[in-house]
Amino acid sequence: MIVHAKQARARKLRNATWHGIVIALAALGLTACNQPSTQSANTGSEEIVLNPPGGHPLSDSPEPEEYGEFLARQEELLPIPTNEIVKSTRLSATATVIGRTVYEKNCAACHGPDMKGDPAQHAPDLTDSDWRFSGDDHETGGLIKFPSDVEWTVRYGVRSGNPNARGVEADMLAFDPQYRNEHDLGDFGRIKTVTEEEIGDLAEYVLKISGQAHDPVKATNGEALFLDNAKGNCFDCHTEEGTGNAALGSTDLTRKELYLFGSDRASIIESITKGRRAVMPAFEGKLTPLEVKAVSAFVFSRAGK
């Protein structure tokens, strides 16, 4: 009997991924199907993934005959919300194919080919579970993040000039007025609330709460300034514990690995003195709607849970 190439691939995949045979009645009770395990098996020495993400061995450029049962056609993604795409093996597989290419062409220059972020570009690691801005989940107040939250950032950017951009509400104020941007000059004028010495004390406190070597006496002074709304007023954005406010996109200062502009003493002093205003461009209009959805689903799938 002649077997179509696609059928042969599918049969080979199913046979290769069975960990055991589970017999289940189909919806109408007329047929039965074999369900491959979606879990990992631990043999004692190494972990074997029985059903890898994507549901089948997926190449970067699938052949036309691969689309169908296991791989959605590109046009199928367009009417589907991004949050639903990641729930489907077929849809997410196609999003991976498209999204990987879009990422390599448009995102890797800042976030790195490995998605770990490029310190020189002040771009965050996209593979961890730390999201700089809050999400749209109503029940948790944005603590739980969805693929649509990534899509919003991709579409509108961060301080990109787009009215829907993230980070518009706040940036890191320059405590030395000569370095303030036009926006901050409009809000704060040229008032100077801390001296150069006090900036050093604030830096020592930030070093302390991030678990780094610091001057205890200066750090104590810095803590008082940090919590003084007439002086440092740092807690207003970074919270009293220094753990950051996702609604504003402010950094968790207790975790030095999340600092985008350096966590050493000199870098912290420079951040306080000159301020910081990280920007990510908006890709709406630069990418097609399909590309925006695909790269958002792709990035979300690579992030830590």
C-alpha cells in the first residue's frame, strides 16, 4: 500500500512520542485515538521530553504539505486573539515559524539572538519571568501576564511617542536639573532636592538593598532620603521596599540583575544624577498584523513561567 508522505511523518511522530498507549473514546464514541504523553519522563539520569512544544518536529521553513492537521496556515492566525493562539498546537507552531523570523530581523539587535537582552542596548532579558510593566488581567490587577500584554508592547512600544505606549506615566527623573528632559522640566522645573553627597548616600542604600557591598553609615542616610518625599522621594516610584511598581515600569531595586543601566556604584550614581528614559520603538505599521501576533506569541512562549 502506498502511504502519503505526510501520513508517514505523522505516524512516525506518534509512534516515537508514545510513552504508553492510552485508549480513549472519541466524542461520539465511534472511534478511539492514541494520546501521546505531554509530560516529561525522568529515567533517573536525564529528562526526556516526550512531546516537544509545537507537537511535531518543526522546521524553519515548513513544506506546503505540512500545513493542515499539525500546522495552521498563516491566514488562520489573523482572526484569532493572541491569547488563544498560544493554547493551540497548530496555531502556536505556525506563530513560532513566523515569529522567530520576525524576531531575528527586528528584535535580536537589542534583545540578543538568545533573547537574554543586550546590556549595551539596555534591553531586558525576555526569557525570564520578570515583566517590567503590569498586564491586563483584571482579577490579579495585572500580576498575571498574557500574550496580549506582549502584543501591546510590540505594537505601541515604550515611550515611543505613540499615545498608547508604555512608560508614558513616568521615567527616572534626573536629580541634577541640568540633565532633565523637556517633559521633566515641565513637571519639576530646575528644583534641586538633593546634593551630590546625598546622591552618593542614595546610591549606597541601593547597593545595600540589592545585596552588594556598601557603606553602612551612608546607606542609613540614603534610606532616609529614599523615603523622604521632600528629598529623594524614590519610594514614590520604586515603593517603600524598593521592589518596583509594575504599573509604572519602575525597576525592582532589590534585584541587581534587572538593572538595565548597570548595578555597580558608578552606574547607580549616574542613573540618579542624569536620570534614565529607556525607549522601545512601536512596531505598529512597521510589521503586518500577522507578524505582530506571531512575534508576540513567540516571545511569550520563550519567557519563564
